[in-house]
Amino acid sequence: MKFDICIPLLGFENVTQVELLKIDDIFMKMNSTTDEHISFTLIDPFVLREYDFEVPQNVQDALEINKDSNLLILNIVLIQTPIEESIVNFIGPLIFNTDNNKATQIILSDSTKYGVAEKISDFLKK
């Protein structure tokens, strides 16, 4: 599924459209449609932890979000070996409106309870 980036991604301002590809029930791949060298592995944060945040009004407007919108929330993950050592960025969630194929990333405030580099192993039951 292709999505138009309606607010530029931090550090990747030239990426205007991405394609999401499902890897499995937890991971997805996000590729730029215009630059084959730009690709991210994404993870469903809700399989790891309780995760909630407010979407700023300007982002709601840009993504045309309303109370009935179908949203997909994913986070960038840096894959490591073993997979449990992979690092998740919880302060920069990507928001995909699957109703109109618009997407963007938001950066949560510094006072958030989430980190920029948390290991998957920190959330696995011991």
C-alpha cells in the first residue's frame, strides 16, 4: 500500500511517498517510492507495550483524521542479532491514515515516558 507523506519526515524531507510492505504480524517494511536506498523496518508498538499519545491538531488536519479514521501506528526499529536486541524508537511514531493513504511522523515531547532507543528485550516476559 502506498502513502503520501503530507508533513516531511525528519531528516528525509525529500521523501514524498512511501510503500508499506507486510513482513509478518509484527514487522513491516517502509520503502521510499522515489529513492531505492531509503528503507525502514517498522514494528507494531502495541505488541510490546501500552502506548498512547496525543496527535497534534495540525497533524490531524494534514492527515484528515476524524473520529472514524482508520489509523495504523508504527515505529522505526533497528534490527539486531538476535532480534531481541533490536532497538525501537518510541518517540517518533509514524501515523498512517489507511482511509486516504496519507502518512507522517510525529516527534513526541522530551517529557514523554517513551525512549528513542529501547531494546525489544526490555518488553519480553522473562
